[in-house]
Amino acid sequence: MSAPVGTVDKTEAAATPPPHASAPSRRSRADGIGAASVILALNNIEVVYNHVILVLKGVSLSVPKGHIVALLGANGAGKSTTLKAISNLLRAERGEVTKGSILFEGDEVHSLTANDLVKRGCIQVMEGRHCFAHLTIEENLLTGAYTRRDGNAAIKRDIENVYTYFPRLRERRTSIAGYTSGGEQQMCAIGRALMSRPKMILLDEPSMGLAPQIVEEIFGIVKNLNVKEGVSFLLAEQNTNMALRYASYGYILENGRVVLDGEASALSENEDVKEFYLGVAEGKRKSFRDLKHYKRRKRWLA
Amino acid sequence: MLGPILETLIGGLLTGVLYSLVALGFVLIFKASGVFNFAQGVMVLFAALSVARLSEFFPMPIAIALAVVVMIALAYAIEFLVLRRLVNQEGIILFMATLGVTYFLEGFGQTVWGSDIYKIDLGMPKNPIFVLESVFPGGLLIDPSELIAALICAIMVVALAIFFQVTRVGRALRAVADDHQAAQSVGIPLNQIWLMVWAVAGIVALVAGMMWGAKLGVQFSLSLVALKALPVLILGGFTSIPGAIVGGLIIGAGEKLAEVVLGPVLIRMFDLAGGGIENWFAYVLALMFLLVRPQGLFGEKIIERV
């Protein structure tokens, strides 16, 4: 059953224009916008860990310049792997992109190192914050400027800029990062990434382990950065509700495949998303028997 | 009575500086990669062997310069063949890798340079100096070569401390020590950083090897001075350059003083044979420190958020 549907879908993606452009579709948004304004494009990438474990099974997505795109899905769906595949941090975990292409600003970046990519303006903020615990907040920010060659004055100016976005970091600038709160560490991690003057930030689960209020604050700042600094974001999140409120477009990942994608507003209205990711069921609560039905549909979608 | 004690103290402090020099190599690598480099002692031996043998064919300054090249090449080989493949692995795995490097280098050094006892002649003044002759009868004896070693060590320590604390690369080194992957994610090239730090540690080993080699002769047992660096590290803290110095001074002075002051007491009170205190004093001191202050005097606090 699934094979013919899949084939139809693929040919449809190749053809233009699709019959249901506004509805969530499996088409990448890049087709509609034109390649010039796409900052990041993944074409059908496959990732294998330890030479045997297939984690991503053909993921395609694109991020338009100046937009926030959300990458949603449950634990183990492949969100972090996707981000690490882009930022080239995968090799350190014995992962490998075995198929497909990753284009940043139109250039294939697959063979670059993480360091090269940061120089080009694409940086990842890792899941779980990963601040340098024994460095002060300000030293943490300074490490983010490691790849820059434009002098101390510019770096100082940018530190001030980061402090205006994250006033809390200014208060804690001389504190050892390991002793600051989770929210402050997340801010520090984002601020540190900003210090490399990125065009695009790959933001992995900024909401992890933080109080809802702090999450709200951090997402607000992300949006702010997006609007004022023109930084594009690819945002991996489990907090679907939050992510869809701030993103303009979303992809839903399951078992290493994109099963759904669409405008954020359309996704948050989508019945399946509502039911399985936002936890809002139509009418009364459904029983687990219905999961079977969903699983069947998932297979169909994949 | 005060004269001999003071003399022992000064002698101990100067020996301590030499301990610090060895400990410094450990600290550098530990600080920058979180790896306890078991091979440091053997690197000292290898460096000393290189200088000793090369100086047979070249004048000393050229031999030293060539030995620097050898140590940098060694750092490159270790980074390329071992560390690069172990990015993001547990500390214990990296430690095991350095254990392998140790035994390889031990044999390889003999294969290349031979296994006889060689000597390094740095042309340092050998005749002891006597100071404060007006205060103490006979004055205090100081070994001038140790004094020079102390001076070199002090310069290296100040330079390295500034390098780590203030410069961009030094900051990157500390960042790498904290979190390999995060350092990579912000664009710090791990391979270059490791190469650099192993090269610097190699050069520190070279200085230590030359000083010890000139003192004891270059032979296999030179690699055992690394064992004396262990209590120094525990005392001073694995991550602190000033700690390595202070630790070295305490151990150096402590063990010599213990021999002179504690020895007679033990002999009188327990009717022991006495002697040999110098051999165990440092380790007992380190053990006591581990119980009270596991991160050492100046080590980075073990950060635990609750």
C-alpha cells in the first residue's frame, strides 16, 4: 500500500505547482521560494552510526534566509543527529553522512570541519547547554569569538551587544559558568554562539530542563535575534507548542524520516499534530486503540 | 643548628623546582585536554636522550634546537596516530592510550638512541657557592646549576600562566579541557589545539630532561622522576600551573627537611634505623592531601550543581 503512495508523492514533488500548496505537504518549502533565499538545504541525507546503525533515512529540509524553522519530534526521532550532521559534529560520535547533500548558502559543506563551518557562519548550540564550566560567563562568550580575526574592538562591541540581548548575563559576567542557573547557562550558550557572528544558528532543544517561564524568555530572545540580527534558526524541539509559536515553518521527524511539514500555523492546526504532539484531542479522549490507526497512517506518510 | 636546616631548606626548594618542571608537563596536557598523560615521564627521558645523543654530533645549542624539532614531531605523531581517533572518548580511555604511548616510547627511544648512560653537559658552573658566610659559620652551600634551573623554571611558569589566563588560545585550551565537543561546536579546532599543547608539553619535558639529565645522567631511570611529579600534582592540583610550582616546592623542601628533622626524632623515639624518609614522605603527604582537599591547593574546584 505504501509504495505506490510514496511514488505518487515523489513525482508530485518534482512537478509544479502542487495542487494543495497551503496544506501541510511533504514538499520542501525551497521549491516554492527559489534557491536564492535558501540559506540551508538538506537533500535526502542518510546518517549511519558505527557503520551499521541507520539513524536518518533520507531527510530533506530547507531553511529560508532569515526564518526560524522548527524540527520537531519525540526522543530518538533524529533531531539532534540532523543538526550534528549539518554542523559536522557527527564524526566525533562515530556517525557519518552516507548519502545525500547538505548545502549551506549553496555550497556543499559535508566535507568541511565544524571549525570551517563556524567560520562560514553556521554554528550549533548543543543540547544540554554545554557551557565551559570552569570559565566565567564572559570567558565563555569570548571563546565563541575564537574563529574571528577582526580584532578586539569588534569583539568587545559584540559582547556588549550580547549583553543587551541577555541582560542577565551582564550581571553574571564574572561568575563561573558552572555555578550559574540552567537558564543562564542556556543564555550563555546562545550568546557564545552569537559571538561568532553567525548567519545561522542550529539550536538544539533550548527548552530542555528549564522552567516554562525561562523557556518563554529564551524563545522571546531567539525571536528577537531573528528579527533584529537577521539570524536564521533551525530549531530542534520537543516542546512542539512553543516551537510552532515562534517558528514560521516546521518539519516533523519520526524514526529518522520527515513525516509531515508545513507552515507553522498550518501544522499547529493539523489534526494529527494536535493529537500526537500537542496533546489536544478532538472531543473526548481517545483510547490507545486509535494509535494503531495512527501508526498505519504514519507508515503511509513515511 | 639553624644553618644546616636553612641549607637543607634551600637545597630542597631548588630540587622542588625541578619536580615542578616535570609536573608542569602533566598540568599542561591535563588542563588542555583532561587527559592524564602517563607518558610525560618517558617524554622527559626521550627528550633528554635526544639532546644527549644529538650533542655528540652537533654543538649544544643546535642539539637543543634539533631536540625541540624532535619533540614537536613526536607531538604531531601522537596527535595524528592516537588522539585524533579518540575525540570525545572517556578520560580513562585516553589515559590508557597514553599508557600505550609510554611503553612504545620507552622502547622506541632505546631503539633510536641506544640504551647506555649518556651525559648532558650544559656547561653550567659546578662549583658550589657559599652565601651568608658572615651570619653562619662556613656559610650556606648552594648548587649554582640548581639555581639556574630554578630561574629557567620560574620564567617558563610565568610565561605559561599568562598564556593560559589571558590569551585567546589559552582560553581555548581551557575550554577544550572543560568540554571537547562544545569546544568543537564553537569552532575551536581540537586537532590543532592538541597538537599545540603536546608540543608545548614536549618542550617542557625537554627542559626538565636537560636539567635532570645534567644532574643525574641520561638513563632509563630518568623516566621515574615522573613518579615524583605525582605527589606534586596532587598537592598543587592537576589543573593549576602555579599549583605545580608550589606543590613542587613543598614536596622538595618537605622531604629534605623531613629527612633532617624528622629522622633523628624517629631514631631516638622508636629506635628505628632511620633514613629513607625522603622516599616516602612525598607520597604520604599527598595521601593526606587527598583526604582533605582532593582537588589540591590550587586545582579547579570540582563543580557539582545540586
